[in-house]
Amino acid sequence: MTRIVALGGTVNPGSSTEQALRLAGTIAAGEGAEVTVFGGEYCAALPHYRGPGYTTQMGAELVEAVRAADGLLVAAPGYHGTISGVVKNALDYLEDLARDERPYLDGRAVGLIATAFGDQASMSTLLTMRAITHALRGWPTPMGATIRTYQGMFSPDGECLDERARGQIELVGKQVVLGAKSFAAGRNLA
């Protein structure tokens, strides 16, 4: 079974960022992956990594899920030209994978979704997410979604009503599974 961790969202329940993440996760599940979601509520509850109030048990569920994962989906909103602190802090918890046999995101496909109210903000957010993925030794999927959000983009049941955005999200969901399966097959041959 191909395992995908979906990570991201905002402090606002039902945000378009989290809806895009969950849609990509649904697509990945439709491609045969087992998907575990760590949404905005989970990420927002994490204390600053190794900061005041931090214990080694905090974020352990996320770290263990990523450790076992073949791939990740990461969705972040564009905040001031970069990713939100909530998503960045959650990614900081992956430092606990530094000394693993597969450190950080090594050998894992990573599908990226950047959301913002403007095209420029979503692109700079995507570029930041790609840089973080590379720094963590992950492999970004060829398609990275840049979603220009607006009120009513998603129906109350999570359907993306914007054809362009839906197409991007679906492609990211499919590519992360394809990449994850390819890496897993390579590890099995070694």
C-alpha cells in the first residue's frame, strides 16, 4: 500500500487551502493510496518546534506518519510572500527525521499546493515550498498547483467549482502517487 501524508491548511476551519489539500488527498486515495491528513487544526495546535511548551511527544503522530510515508501532499496559503507560520512550523517537526535511514523527505514524492488571493502570491508561495522540499531532500512533483482562491470556489461538500483549480489539484494528487510508487519500487529493487 502506498502511504501519503497530507499536511497543511490554515487556522480557519474549512479554509480553501485545506479544502484543496483534502481534494488532492481524495484523488490520491482514488489512485490506490492510503492517505493520512494533518489539517489546519492539527498544525495550528502544535507549539513552536522546540520552543516554550514543546515536548518530544508533540507532533510525534505527524513525524511517525511521515517516517512511514512514501509521499506527501503539502498545502500552504501565501502569507506575506511566503508560506504561513502554521505550515512552516509543522514542517519544522520533520527535523526529527534527520538521523533516519531515509533522512527528512529523502526518497519521497511531494505534491505542493499554494493558495492565495492573487497569482503572484501563490507563485512565490509555491517557489518557497519547492525550496523547502529540496532542502528536506524531497522530490517535488512536476506539477505544483498555484490556486487563486475566492469566496465560493468550493461547494459546502468540498467540490472544487473552478475547473482550472480542480485540474491542477487533481494532477498533483495523481502525480504524488505515481512518484511515491516509483520510489517505493526502486527501494524494493535495491
